[in-house]
Amino acid sequence: MENKRTNEFKKKIAEALKTNDFFKNLNDPELEELSGIARIKEYQKGEVVFSEAQQSHYLFLVDKGSFILQLKSSDYKVFEKGELFGEIGIINNAVRSGTVRAREHSTTIEFCGNQLFQEEFINPALALKITRALAKKITNYLKTREQVSTAEMIEHGEDEFIEFKSSIRYNVKAQRNDKAIEMASIKTIAAFLNSSGGTLLIGVKDDGTILGVEQDGFANEDKYLLHLTNLIKDRIGPLFIEFVHFDFVGQDGKSFLRVDCEPATTPAYVKDGEDDHFYIRTGPATTNLRLSKVYDYILKRFVMVN
């Protein structure tokens, strides 16, 4: 009976591991072996999984519910079912760089870091596979958006953290300046501020074609930046300028603007006439969050991480 329960437990763990790409290169026997050193742990809403500066001991996979990581920078990240966290501390035996709490009643599958790499607990060939996968994942994680070249962004295309705009104010179809075009860029910037940050490339079509900023008709780059800065101050607020960074980039003989946005520490609303709107990123799109959803989002994004 005990062996039956043990086998059922391992099978359950193995199936859960398959939900994360990190384990996709492992075959069924390897997943079963890995399941043998795993444990399942429940957390109540608000309960701390680990704290900043705490020694790293476990690698975590979200089995049920969700968790939130708060960093010193006031940045945050939410981990949902099937996502992995805690890998940096495991691979370099460092202390934790942030605090993770359960956002709701949640469950994790946890692996002791020491057992992952010791021959008495796990086959060396499997340990090597895990080490390589961790190294690749951490390398990608540490390669921040600031380190990613603009050419790489254009080749990659739009996603949750990257968006292209053909111009800052010129309506190509109508062949005139258009306030709606200006507002489109402002909405995207606000959405990045309210989410996890991101990069807006102005002067680039949706398909990655470089159009350049010349069509906007500014006398020089300084005039261009002054116009955009004033738009941000007027529509979002002057306090948010510190989270937005500008850089003109030359490619294919044309110049376009790269706008890197950090996650803001307070909610950023967009003024549109008499109304204020709250935008976030949902995948590769900018979404005007409904009023009924704004409070809960702000609570999780700004209050719970402060």
C-alpha cells in the first residue's frame, strides 16, 4: 500500500512538472526520479515563502494558486500555476534578492537545492541536465531589456514588453498630424509604467519596417524629445518622467526613438479631456482596465509590494 501511494505521488508530481518548459527535455523516467526528491507544500494567503537575504535552499514550482515576488527596487513579479521561481539562488548558492508571498491559498512543488546536485539523491546525468537548464534560464533572466539590442527587439517583434509605433504624431493615412496618434504612444507608456515596464520604438511599423522619425516634422531631435516629454508631463504627470528613458537609434539609414519604461512605484493615469484612464499591458496589447478592476489591480501591483 505504501509503495502504491508513493508511486501515485511521483506520478502526480511528474505530471505537474510537464506544465513547465524547464522540464520539457526530461523523459518520463527522469521526471519520476526527480519527483522522488520533491515535496508539496501549502501556503495560506499572505504567508511568506522566503524573505530577502534568506539563504537559498529550495527551487519552487507553482502547483496551485499564485505568488508575488517583491524586489528592493519596488519591482514585482507574479508567479502563476506552472511557473518556476527561486532558481537564481539555487544555482549560485546566494541569498534571496526579494520576498515571495502567497497571493491566495496556494501550493508549491519544492526541490531541495542540495539534493538536486548530489549523486546520492539523483543520477549525475540528470543533475547535469538540470544544471544546464538552470544556467540557460538564469542567463536569459539576467539579460535585461536594457541589454537587449534594438535590432534584436525589432527582429523579435511586439510582445508584452515591446511595442512599435510608426510615428509620435503624424497620421500616415490621413497625411497630417493627429492627436489620436499622440495618445496611442502615451497609452502604451502608461501601460508599461503600470505593468512590468517595457520598450516603445517610435518610427517603426508593426511589421518591423523602419520608417524613421523624420515624418513627424520636428526641426531636430531635441524638439522631438521636448514634445514627447511635454506630452508625458501633461497626460500622465511630471513625476513619471524619471521612469522613462529616451535614446535615438540609427538603423538602415534612418533614425527612430527607443523609449525604455521602468515599472512605476505609483499608479499612472492618463488624462483624456475630463476623464482619467488606467492602462496595463495584457500580452502584446495595451488595455484600458475597467473601473471595477482597477482597485484590485492597484492593490496587487502597488500596495502588496510596498
